[in-house]
Amino acid sequence: MPAIVSKYRRILIFLWFTALLLTGLSWWHVARLISESHTREISNAQRDLSNLTRVSQEHANRTFRAVDQVIRFIQSRYLEIGNKIDLTELTRKGVIDAELFPQVGIIDANGMYILANLPIPTPMDLSDREHFKVHVAADTGELFVSKPVLGRASGKWSIQLTRRITRANGEFAGVVVVSIAVDYFTRFYGELQLGSRGMAALYGLDGVARVRRVGDNDEFGTIPSDSYALAAINRGETMGSFTNRSLVDGIERLYSYRKIPGYNLFVIDAQDIKYVLASHQRSKEALLLQASMVSLLIVALAAALTRYLIQLRRAMYNRQRAQKQIEERNEQLNAIFELSPDAFVSFDSEKRVTYINPAFRSMTGQGTDVLHGCNELEISEWLIERCAPNLAFSGIAALHAKVTQGTLDHREVFELEKPVKRVLEVGLRVSSSRAVSQILYLRDITRENEVEHLKSEFLATAAHELRTPMASILGYSEVLLHAEFDEPTRHEMLDTIYSQSTLMANILNELLDLARIEARRSKDFRYTLVHMQELLTEVIKGLPLPAQRTAPELDLPAQPLYLMADSGKLRQALINVLSNAYKYSPKGGTVLIRAWVNEQSDQTCMVCIEITDHGIGLTPEQLQRVFERFYRADTSGKVLGTGLGMSIVKEIIDLHHGEIHLESTPGKGTCVQICLPAYTTLRNDNSVNVPLESIQDTRPGDFS
């Protein structure tokens, strides 16, 4: 059989190796064709784009030279005849091309716009303009090309080209300025056919765009300082090309740039890579389709041959599968016994131990090697030695007798004293199998016993707390039914009945709140985005204040504090704490509420609310019990309450993944600090762009 299996395996390996080899060769050939096509398209695009960039360079160069000729002519004439030069007449005669230069003018040495080929409605001070100040600072002898500015005379965006007017004695006499509309360049760039997402721009070496056209949109802006083209020109390169993803709009483009000789300017043209590779992409898709069809044909042929071989081996597989199922069943049973939290001890037909699972060793602290082979009497004695005298194990024989007699409940409970105290429930299962005659099983019910004990204590305490007001209600009701009293006495008794009824209703309501919170475990919590400052303000407005007491003072940060919380439950917790602050400060004093954001060491962020009173305070012993149900620090009866308020607060804060801490000094007051996970993505008020009520998170999990 192994030889047959090995033969089939070799055949299948050879078959699929051949299929994969043919498929790989097909895809290798296609990948090579695609690579060649990509390289060819990029090379052609670089050549064409370089030619377009040369055209852009020549266009800008010719434009600036024409402008410079006009500026030099006006500069010369102004030095000859001064303010007598008529720029309007020169424009009319065609000396100044009004289509190319919509506005030409002269700024005097004081920065006043004194002459222009267009009417100037009022005297205009241009001394603050960059194209004036640069010539005041120094005589560079160069044509200055400004950044795009909004013309004060024309009211349109334009580029200012200026030269300094210097008298023969070196005195500064003003500036000749020629304005070129930015759309003069963008109209030209629009004819370059760079594609819907292509780009053409004229940049200065200061990194600022004089004009920029992206697709059909005209833009201005600063080129990023790490631009490849700007860095290359600053290194002395006059032209070049590269491929990069735009730092402005994130589009990958093929770029070509050229510096304009004689000027601190350069032109840059770019085409979207997708536009450049459109033809290549169509060719690529066709080649991929062909390769896919060939691959599918090869795989289909290999699959058909494989199916034929599988049919030949089916009978052998069926036999192996049956054997494997038996092995898996044994492994599953072993895993169940090994991983079970309950302890199991199995006995053979002679009532001797054959197997002990790890849970038994964990419960009793005894190794398998000591008990293996012991009979049921020895096991019983061994367990009895480790039991508490008042709750000992009766033995396996007693359990066996219950099973034989048909007792419905043949389990029993005993208490181990070592290695640690545990309460165990033990039972016995009898089998007719030769391999396993019976199984002794033990379950740790220590926690269940503790829970039952806590429930009993809780019910006793609740009954006691309810019985006290009920006794007053019954007593005064009975007296009122069987005797007549004057109106003040009768009113006093009814007032007592009413106050005790209110106390009992409060106890029942708070018990129901606790039961609901524990049963649902935050499943009925509705988490929404809560603005903490607004919530605290609402709580204070609705807080019933004792007579002659002032509302709490608020010390809140200007920065908004947000968290994901059930606003109703959180409001209930805050009201409980504030009510205690007033109840336990009968002599008055200010109640202060502070809030802040606390950065934790684990990089989490907490919103903290601190409520401070100046009341009777708590001792260290009272602080340890403050969250116990029905516990009240004041046992005199002068301060009404149920003793459940802080228990409810603790449950609500825990279910919000928060923390609560108390600090108190007897006679000086108490400080309660509640910290809840902040909604950190909305901590900056500038990032909150949606209404609070539209953000909801009903998950009870960790939302910090």
C-alpha cells in the first residue's frame, strides 16, 4: 500500500509541476511583453513632454524679452523727458502691445503710481509692493518678475515685471512696471494637450508659482521645499525629467522641467501617469486576458487528470478514513478529560484506578503516580484524611450504594482542608464496560457556595432595612385608625408615614436599579458622545438643593471634554454623589466640582470629575466600607438614606470602564474623584464637525 500511494504521489507531483511550469512560462512571457510596453510608453512620453517643456520655455523667454524691450524703452524715455512721456499715446500707436501688456506704468521714487497707459482714478501708493521695494533696496540691473498680485489699478490678478530707473548720478528715480495677466500663460498652457489631470507651471527659484494650470483649473501656490525640480535647478541643472507623486494633490505624474536662461524662473510640465500609460494599459489587459485563458486551459487539463487519479485511490482513502476517525475519537475523548475543569478518576473492572485527569491533581494536590492502581477504599480513605471534620467525604462505597438503590440525587458535598480549602461536589457513574467499571467525578463549587452565602446575607440585610420603615408605617397607621388626635399630632403622624414610605420606595427603587445593572451588565446602556461640561451644568440645574444651601461651584476647563457614556446613568451617578455631599455637610459649606483631562502613563486619556464637600467626613474604616450595600456612615438616623447610593455609583462607573476614588478627613469633608475614558479622537474642539446627537456607540466594550 505505501508503494502504491508513493507512486500516485509522484505522478501527481510531476503532473502539477508540468502544469505550473507551463503556466509560469506563459506568465513570464506576458510579464516581459508588458514591461517592454511600459518602458516604451514612458520613453516616448518623456521625449514628447520634453519637447512641450522646450516650447513652454521658449514661449516664456520670448515673452519676457518682449516685455524687457518695452521696459527699457520706457525707462530711457522717462530719463529723457520725465513725466512728459505719454504711455497712453504709445499704446495707441502700437509701441506698447495692449493685448500682451494690459497695463504699463511708472512708480516714482516715493512709491506713487504716477503714469500709466490706463486711467488712474486717484493717486495710488504702491510703496508696499514687493516689485517696488526690491528695487529700492538695491540696483541689481535685472528684470524682476513678481509673484501673482491683485492689481490695485486693474483689479485683476497679474504678474508684475519691473526694472529700476536710475539717474546718471546713481539716484533712484522710480520703477517701470509692466503687468501681464496670468491668463496669458494659462491660455497657452491649455493648448499643450497634457491631459485632464496634466500640469503646466511657471515657477520662480523662490519656490512660488507665478502661474500654474492643473487640468482646467488655474492655481497659485508655493512648491514644496523638497521638490525634486527645485532642488535639481538649485544644484545647477538646467533641465531634466522625473516621475513622482505630487505633494499637492497626490497624483503620480511624469515631469519635465527647464530653467529659463537669464531669469530666476523655470517651467515645468507634467502628465498623469495613467494618461501616459493609457495605451499601455489596454495592451496589458489584452495580454493578461490571453495569459489567463492559457493558464485556465492548462489547469483544466491538469484537474481532469487529477480527478481520474483520485477515483483510482478512493477505495484506499475510505479504508484509511475509517481508521483515522477512530483515532480522532480517542484523541477527542483524551482532550476532553485533560482539559475539563471537573476532576475524573476512572476504575477498571477490578475497581482499581486506571486514569486520573489533571483537574483532580489541581483540586487535591496529589500526583497521578501515587494513586494509580489504588482501589476505591484506598482512594476514599485518602480523600477523607484531607477533609474538614464537620463536612467529610462518606466514601465511594456509600455513593455506590445510592446508585444501586436508585436514589435520584446520589451526589454529596464535602470540604477539603488541604492543600487549600475547597468545597467539592462528588458523584459516581457506573458502567458495564470491561475497560471502565465506574467513574468518580468531582466539581469545585467553592465559588457557588460563596455566592449563595452572599445572597443570603444580602436578603437578610434588605429585609432588615425594609422592616424598619414598615414598622413605623404600620404602627402609626394602626394608631390613626383606632384613636382620635388633634390636627398637629395627626399631621405629624401622617408626615412620618409619608417619609417612611418614601424611604421604603427609595430602597426598592435602588434595589431594582442594582438588580437591573447586575443582570444586564450594561446591555441596556446606550452609549453616546457626551460633552462633560454640558452634562455637569444640566445636573446642577436639576439638583434639588436643601434649604439655605447654594448650588455647587464649577471649576471647568475651557477645552471641551468628551467621552462615550450613557448620559442618563452617568447623570444618576453624579446626582448620587452630589446628594451625599449636601446630606453629609449639614453645617453648610461650599460644594466644589472640578473637571480636567488626565494623561495616563499607558498613553490613555481620562476625563476626571472631582466633587468636594466640607461635611462630617469619613474615618479610614468607613472609607473601606463606603461601597457596601446598605452601609451608612451616619448611624444616628438624623441623615435619611438607603445606603445603596454609592453602590449604584460604583456599578455604573465600573461598567463605563472608569475608576472612583475617595479621600476623606473626619470633620473636614470628603473628596470623590471619578475618572472615565476620554473620547480621545474628539478631544480637540476643532475636530468636532458633527452634531453630538448624531454620534452613537451602543457597544458595551472598551471604547477608550
